[in-house]
Amino acid sequence: MKRGRFPITDPILPQPAELAIVVPAYNEIDNVPLLVEAVATALPDVRWEIMFVDDDSPDGTAARVRELALGDHRVRIVHRVGRRGLSSACVEGIMATAAPYVAVMDADLQHDERLLGRMLATLRDGNVDLVVGSRYCAGGGLGDWTKGRVAASRLATRMAVMLTRTPIGDPMSGFFMMTRTAFERSLPKLSTVGFKILLDIAASAPAPLRVAELPYVFRCRQFGDSKLDALVLWEYLQLILDKAFGRVVPIRFIGFGLVGAMGLAIHFLILSTLYLGVGLSFGASQLAATVVAISNNFFLNNLLTYRDQRLRGPALIRGWLTFNLVCATGAIANIGIAEWLFVQHTYWMLSAVAGVLISVVWNYAMSSLFTWRK
Ligand code: GDD
Ligand code: MN
């Protein structure tokens, strides 16, 4: 192709967007058209595009977005299958556009789209990298949150501020706009686990970001349900741990190890109940304890450690089978290595610990290859 034809000035082609609004969406079929309309009203003089990132919502959100996209070229979609996760959805949406300014905003109309214009104006001035829609600065508010949620949010916020070095009043906000350049500086270090993409971006920045905050009131959701459940806390903990220790140990390994420790406790609980309490033979008690502990570890890892690649249906059964095989070979390695060290005159406790450690690493590596493979 001949060089030097760009920029294309064909009058029929739509002009490229200056601002991309990235919207993670899961089961938001009724909110999607309302949001597009609200954004169009809020940004009459801006060249924007809206990038929905849908994780194959069962309610048909993706089809709805495509319907809208056929009538308005500014509506776009990234449709992911077999994956879940708010942070990773935001990152992939940002990566899928060329716009120099990117915003992240929820699909459920809880974020005030009327802020977008002022956010963009602030970034265009060129003095900041990031504008946060903040529920805490003067004039912002929490809508009608319960007391418990307000307190939990404040505590998590305090932890986050300690971690990021960037002074953001509301680092847990899911509503912000930034320059692509600043985003790309954080990109190599992003954890992309969990819900807190802004916190992740701020904590991954090589130098503190220049930030402005604009207040807004968090609105109530009208259609659909919140996806934040009890496991959100676990995801938050994972992000914090990864930011603190991620350079030393992979975050999944920490999760895997924690689940493993829980499995060990369950093993001993069942073993002692059956052997000492019920009076079963040691071999039978040990077998029962092992089976239960392995299954426990499998289901917890599937729910927590590998939440973003959760196995379901037939894949769940296949996963359980491979996990049993992995753990069985891990146990053989454990016993073999401990025995070998012991024979070499290593202190018995040390031999045992070495055996356990090696089998944990083995189980982790092999199950990531065979059970939760990408
Ligand atoms: N693609 C995708 N995948 N989108 C998701 C997923 C997912 O796994 N989980 C949630 N979403 C989308 C929802 O459809 C919604 O548009 C947005 O992410 C936020 O999810 P909600 O379930 O509405 O969360 P919330 O209202 O409780 O939480 C909000 O407040 C937090 C502040 O406390 C969000 O704005 C958070 O980002 C924010 O941190
Ligand atoms: Mn919401």
C-alpha cells in the first residue's frame, strides 16, 4: 500500500473518536440503550465512542449492544467468552480503542454521565493525567448506601491510599477518565484481578499520577442487580496482596497456598474424627480425609483462585478428575522426596516440610497446566 495517505479525509467515513468511554457490562440489557442516550445528551460537541465490554451475559446484553451499534457507529463492543472480571474487562476495552482519552464508567447509570464533559475539559488543559469522579470530595455523595457499606468502603479506601502513593480521595471509584499515555505507563505492572481497576492503575504507575477529582452523587440502580457479592472482599484482598508481594510470588500461588492450608486443616479434622472418634481403621480414615480434602481444594480454587476462569458443567467434572490426578502424583512426590531426604540424614521435620513444599509447587504448576488451562 502507498504510504502517506493518512489521515483519510473521505467525508463518508466517521471521524475518529477523541474520547472512548469503556463500559464493563454484565447482564445490563435494559441499561445499555439508556446509557448510550444519556452519553449522547451529555456530550453533544465531542467526538466520542462507547466501548461495551460484555462477558457473554446470559441476558443477551451483547446482542442488544450490536443492535444499537448498527444504528450508531459510535457504539462498539468487545464480547468475551469464557472469562469474567471487571478489571480485565476495562483493560481490554481501553486496549481496543485508539482514542487519546479514555473513560471508564458503569453500565447501570449509577455514575453521573454529566461529569464526562468537565472531565474531558480538565484533561485537555494538559495539567493532569487522570480525573476521578469522586464520591468523597465536597459536593460528592453516596446516594442511599447502608451504614455498613459506607463504613466498609471507607476502610478499604484507607488501605488503598496507603498502597497507591497517589493521593486520590476516592481510589475505589469505578468512574474516571485518563490520558492513554498515562494508562500505557501503568499497563506493564497491572494486576487486573478483581473490581478495582482505578486502584490498580494508580498503584502500577511508575511515578505518582497527576490527579484531579470531580464530585458526583452515586445514583441508585434501577434495572438489573449489582454483581458485587461476598467474594468481592476476597478479590480486593488478592489485589492488595498482589500489589504488595506480586513481584516476589505470583498472586495465584498465594491463593492456592491459602486454599491448600485450609485443605490441610480439613484433612486433619476428618482424620481425627474418623480414626479417633468413630474408630475406623487408620488407612480408611486417611483415605476418606484425603478424598474430601482434595475435593475441597478443587472447589475452593475453582471459586476463588481461578474465579476468572471458573469451570462449570462438564468441564467441572473433567477438572475435578485432572485435579485428583495432579494431587495424587503430588502426594507421591511429597512422600518420595521426604523419604529420600530423611534417608540422607536430614532432620525429620525438615524432610517433611520440604516434601510438602515441593508437592504444593507441583500441584500448582500441574493444575494450571491441566485443570485450569487457558
Ligand atoms: N464485563 C463485565 N464482567 N462487567 C462486569 C462484571 C464482569 O465480570 N462484573 C460487573 N460488571 C459490570 C456491571 O455490569 C456494571 O456495569 C459495572 O461492572 C459495576 O458493577 P456493579 O455490580 O453495578 O457494581 P456496584 O455498583 O456494586 O459497584 C460500583 O461501585 C464501586 C464503588 O464502591 C462499581 O462502580 C465499582 O467499579 C466501584 O468500585
Ligand atoms: Mn452498580
